[in-house]
Amino acid sequence: MKTSTFISKRYAVLLCYLLILVADSDVDQHNLEKIYSFWKRANPSRSTFANLITDLSDLGWIEKKPGVKRSSFELKIHKSIIRDALQLKPNVNLRQTWAYSEEIFDFERIGYRASAATSQPSRMAKRWTLQEELNKFLYPD
């Protein structure tokens, strides 16, 4: 599979962001169930997630090793390969992305603490809230 084909799949870029964040965290052991549980909102189905992980393994971006249980896998994440494929600079902080500000993943469980600036809703979320309030004012029930 080509890199461009994989990246064009739904959830692929988000999964890559999540894997980079998990690789940057303090946790040494990464299993599939734990990584899937970090997904907080707009998560893929388990079968889609498993297919994406298989594609990542085929591309050589991660390595699957047998886990503690017979059906589980431990992952070794090659974050430098993923960053290169996504054309991210090594010093890019993923906390400055929309995935962080929209709280797509459970960053506290991953090991990241949200700062005061990022723990508030994004500008787009505030805009929608203001639009809803304006609509309620202009068009009362």
C-alpha cells in the first residue's frame, strides 16, 4: 500500500497523531485496547481501527508483538517514520493542533495535561454557541 493511499483513508491521520502522542508519553507498553480507549470523540469502529493498525504495520510504521494475552498485541511505534510520512517537522508540538483543542483524545489518560488555554472550547465551538444564542434571541419559540 502506498503512503498516500493510507493517509487518504478516514481516521488515518488522526490515528497517526494519536500514535505520536502515545509514543511521546511516559508509558512504555502500548497495546491496541489501551490506544483505542484513548479515543474520546468521533472514534472509528473497532474493525476500522484494527484495519488501520494492520495497514500501519504493513507500511512498517509500527511493529506488532505478541502481548500478555493470546489475542493481544503490544505495539512498537516508529514515530519518526510517521512524522516523516505526515511531513511534520520534528519540533512541531501536537498540542497546537485542532485535535488537541477539540479534545478528540483523552489527553489526561495519555499523560498530557491540558493547559488553561487549551482546556477551553475552541474558537469554532464558541462561534457556534454564540450563533445558537443569537438564533434563540432572534427566533424565540
